[in-house]
Amino acid sequence: MCRQRSAPGHAQAVVDRPRCAGPSRGRTALRAGAAPRVCGLLIGGNAGTFHYRPEEWDRLLAFAADLAKAWGTRWLVSTSRRTPPYVADKIAELAKDESTIARFIDYRTAGPGTLPEIFGKAEIIVCTEDSSTMVSEAVSARLPVVGVAPKAHRFTDEERNYRSFLIGNDWCRVLPIAALTPDAFAQALSEIEPLGENPVDALAAKLKERLPELLGDSD
């Protein structure tokens, strides 16, 4: 992914090749009034200044069930090495209802490297905000991304600037877990314009455009 982080007097570009970068999806269907058939839910856990209370995990899973009931949406859910075991157990229990969870990828048995499967099938991604990697890869996959945050969290200045950059480009939105409802989710999705091109290709095109100028400077 090509990330351009900016702050007063400071600019930094970080280029990572995304695991999956397919065509931009999601907003056309939302504009037409069609609810997404499949959503991805990427679940992290406590990390640094991010601390999830048990009731926040319960609220997140209740939201997933509420959305499935209200929209007919099914979820592809993936946990990470930071996900508390009791949360993974709750998801496994919820996954017994296939009308809510179409597939549960439990990190404890599946291990890492499972996100491309979700990116290839989901129309929208919901991602806990504790992981910049998950958020960045979902944006790179050119999917609408909604981050969900616990009450207890804080970003470094650099990370706050980066997240503001993603939001400012309308590639993602963030909602507090406590405020998650189908209506709030729909409003957030209506404001998102997924990344429209492969960021690696975009960077290559920009370099090609600049090459004559750069070569001219070396004469």
C-alpha cells in the first residue's frame, strides 16, 4: 500500500504491496440502495493504549447479529493473535447461526495469512482500530472500511495523522463501538469512496511520469 503521511513540515511515504487489491467495490451497490450481502469483520484485541472492555466485545457481536437481521448481511469473521480466547469462543458460538456468520476463521487454529480470503469475498470491511496493518490492508484492497474503536484508546501523533489522512480521503470512517447501530453504519458507509486504483500501480505511474524530469536533472 502507498501511504502518504503528512504533518506540518513533515511528509513520509510508506509503500507496502497489498495482499489483495481487486476492483473497487461497495459504494455502487450502496448508492443503489442494496444492502451488502457479505461483510468482513476483522477482530484484533488489546494493544498499547487500546483496551476493550467485555461489554464492548458483546456490543460488537450484537451489532453483527443486528445487521444480519436488519439487512440480511452475512459475516466473514477473522480473529488475530491478540483476540482474547473468551471473545473467540463467543464468536464460535455465534457462528453456529449461519444466517449471521457465513465463515469464522479462528486464529488459534488457522494461524496468520487468512485476510486475502476475506478481502476476496467481502463487499465491506469492519475492522477494530487497534491494528493499523488490518486497516491499511483493507483500504489497499479497495473496499469500504469502517473502523470500530473502544472508549479507551489513544493514537501517537504520527498514527493520528495517518488515520486522519485515510479519513480525509474518504477511504474509511470510524465509529465508537458503543455507537454501533445499522443506521450509524449505513451513514458511515454512505460517506466512503474506496480507493479507486491499485496503490502500487499508482506509485509506479507517478514514478514513470517523473522519470524524464529526474533524468534531465542528472545531466
